[in-house]
Amino acid sequence: MKNVNAIARCLRIVALVIAAGGARTPLHAQTKAAPNPKDTGYRGIWYMNQPSDDEYKYKYSGGLGTYCAKHKPFAVYCPKANKTFFCYGGTAKDSNRKLVHMVSYFDHKTKTVPRPTILLDKKTDDAHDNPVISVDDKGFVWIFSTSHGTSRPSYIHRSVRPYDIEKFELINATRAAGDKRKPITNFSYMQAWRVGGKGFLCFFTKYNWPAPRTICYMTSADGVKWSKWRRLAAIDKGHYQISAVGRKIAGSAFNYHPQPKGLNWRTNLYYIETADFGKTWRNAAGAKITPPLTKPDNAALVCDYKSKGLNVYLKDIAYDASDRPIILYLTSGGYQAGPRNNPRTWTIARWTGRRWNIRAITTSDNNYDMGSLYVEGPGALRLIGPTKTGPQPFNPGGEVAMWTSDDSGDTWKLARQLTARSERNHTYVRRPVNAHKDFYALWADGHGRKPSESDLYFCNRKGDVYRLPRKMTGKFAKPQRVTGN
């Protein structure tokens, strides 16, 4: 009988692998029989994109374990467990460039972290394959493992027990396709949101459908059976999008790649929202929009940056108490690193109820400087991001700073610089869902011009910075306070 049960278990594993497109996923991530292994500490992946023949070496590069802005969220605070669960792009012990999907949590009661859980080896060095996280209404932890394009498979995993990261199972997810259902084996730039009482609303990208980067969405009550994949926009060569969920609405802000310039040129700012779980869509003023959008001049347009000759790099989107969107983005003169494309202007576009109010916050030195926006009360906004020059100027990231506004973003002041005298640039500061004051932002560091180690950090709302332990001897450890900031 034991042999029969073992054979049956193996057959189930094989079936799951086939359903996922024959991917090389570790077996421990596909069965409830054994816990996922633990790593010995927190190590982020180093990644680069598009080498350049200049002193900056790459279009962008660095410690990108919490990359990219079009992946959301990386962390979720759960009051019932009093823990902030998070994921990141980790790496192997013998290399800083092998992508391994990692899951962990910060225990707010003990102020400790466990050894991170190894979910899977993504078989790539591409940080575009970084995972994102969600926690459902029952406390199960979901990890969506994305892929950069169509050459690698994607996965959806769920924890076996609520508020627990010891064991994960591979979900045999399917989507509606006419009168049939098809396995979900590939998605890019995933943004997975829980809408209370309804389920998942996910924004993502599908390549060549028909635009090279077509932005889409799908919904699911249980995370297993999903709706049809529906397009939001497919203008010219496509889009990047960022998304968020408010109290009663969800929305997407996006740019577009105009013909014939291609993917390194991204411009214009658009916004679209839904109040009924994706059944209908409208702009911020409430005018009905019928996706997919296919022309640059449309009702979702927030600002025409193409006529200004500016690129638009999307960073974050948040909602105020009235469910009015506030979009954070950066504009610049071109895609190449270096001073020739200055100024890189951090900007917000805030819907007032009647119009878009667009205001500059500050400037920094790279298009891929990325931070997060916080709405903390009537008129109270906070930005945490690498806006200060770092040890590798004009490469992504820098020194992390905190900016605040008490007039809904019309004016800003530097409240505190969080890091200083760093050896490596700090990059991609991420806001947790329902962020707790003791774990308010998560990010990584890395050298901007050569492969390096990458450590992971978080800060509290006051701006105190902590480094997650790179090497652990016990099952739990307290993160180290970073001094000198």
C-alpha cells in the first residue's frame, strides 16, 4: 500500500508539472508532503539590462531583488497574524545572479525574521521574473511567479496553511477561453490584488496580443479558476502599467511606446479605473471607457508628455480616503544613463475631483530610481525613495530619503535622509499593503556598475533603517539597525 501511495503521489506531481508547461520547478514546491527548504540568510539578486559603452556600464543595473515597479505587491501586513509577509528575488549561495524566489515575514511581536523559505529556482538571472505576493481573506499566502516574456513559464503557489510559509503547493490555475478552460502557464509584470469579499483582481502584461506589450487584467474568486484575459490597452508598441486597489475601486496608470521609436521610448500618462471588479471601466472623471484602448488620444489621457519630448517612468499609485487616485512617476529626456537626460523629475498627478493637479516633488539622477507613495491622512502624503545621490551616481538608486507633504502634494519638504555613506546604491523602495509603522518600506542595495552582493533592508515609519541578516545560525534573528543615517 505504501508503494501504491508513493506512485500515486509521484503521478500527481508529474501532472502538476505538465499543467505548468513542463517547468523545472523544485518538487518541494509542488507537494504537501514535505516543507519547502530554508535558506541561511537574506541575499538579493544583482541584475543588469542593456550594456552601454560608457562609464555607467548599463541602461540600468544593481541590487534588484524588489524590482520592478510593474510588479506589485512585494509585502503585505496581516493584523490577525501581526506579521508582514514579503517576497523578493533572492539568489544562490554560489552566485549573485541566479534568481531564486524567496518568501519570509517580519514578526511584529518579537521583532524577528525567520530563515527565508526557498520557493523555487526560476532558472534565470533575469530580475523581471521576480515574484509578487498576496494574502487572501482566510490568511493563505499566494506567490505569483512572473516571467519576462514568453520564453519561460510562470507559476502560482499557495501556502498549505494560513499565515504560514513552511509549505507551498503549486496551483493548477486555469482561465476561461470561450467555452473551454486553458492552463495559466505564462504572465508578465503581475500585480495581484485582493478585493475584499470578491477575490483576486490581477493586472498583468501579455506579449504580442496584439501589441508587443499589451496590458490586461483577470479576476478570480478562489485563485484557481480565473476569468477570461481581457485587454485594457494595446496602443502602438504597447505599455507599462502600475495599479492599486482603493476602498471601493481599483485602477491602472500606464504610459505607451509610440511607433516607430520603440520600447526605450515611453511617454504620456493614462489612468483608468473600475468600481465593479472589472465589469466596466471609466476615467477619473467618471466618463465610461470601453477597453481595449488602441489610439494615443483617448479619454484616459492624464497628460500629453509626447508633445513635451519627455519619457514617463511609472513608480506608484495610491488612493486617498475619497478613492481619488494619486500617481507617482518620473520624467526625463531619454532612456540612457548619465546627465544628458536630466532633469529626472519626481512628479505626482493627483485627481482633485474636477481635474488632474500635477506637481513636481524633487529630482534625482536615474530613470530607474524608484520609490513608494503613502497616503496618511487628509492632505498628508509621504514619499520614500532613493532621491539622494549615491556612491554610483547616475546609476539606478542612491541614498534613501523621506519626503512629506501636508497640502495634498502641492509642496514637499525633505523630512529625513535614511541612508548615507553607503558602499552600494539602494534601489526599488516598496510599500507593503496595509503597511505597519514598524515595517513601512522594503528594498535592496547593489553596485550600480559591476556585479556585487545585494543586501535587503526595511525601515519603520520614522525612517530608522534595518538590514536583514545575510547569514543566520539560528532559526530566527533580529534585523540589524543601520547607523550613520
